[in-house]
Amino acid sequence: MASSEKTLRTCNKGHNYYKSSECPTCPTCEQERKPIEGFLSLLSAPARRALENNGITSLQKLSTYSEKEILQFHGMGPASIPKLRDALEESGLSFRN
């Protein structure tokens, strides 16, 4: 397996970080914007961005989608579904069937 060479990058806020992919996301900025509480705080950064990029920032909005639809979002993986399902159930909601 070939290893990719990491390159030093600087984000708009001046944070320096190394990346081996073309992903422009600054890990420091991403950590700073991670919610402290709520269902979005349970998710990885790519899964959280997938929901946010699709306008899903509340459990009520999430409940209007099926699990299959959520899994179609770029960045959303199957490991996030049980976390989302639990958060919905705690609020008396569920995914659309």
C-alpha cells in the first residue's frame, strides 16, 4: 500500500495543518465549530457536514427523511444511523418509513 505525502496547508483563519488528500477542511476549524450538545455533537465531522449541507439541523427536520435517504448524503456512513435513530427516539420521533 503506497503512502501519500502530506502537504502543509494554511486555512483562512491562519491554522497550519497537514493533509494528504485534496480535502480543504481545516481540522482545527472543524473542531472549533463542533457542537457541544445536541444530536449533531454525536456525529463525525463528515456526517455532521452532510446533514448541515442538506439543511438538517434539527431532529424535527431529520424525522422527515428515511434512513435510506440520509445514507445517500455524501459524508454520511452507516455508523451514524444508530446514533441518529437513538436521538430521534429520545425525542419521541423516528425516521420516515
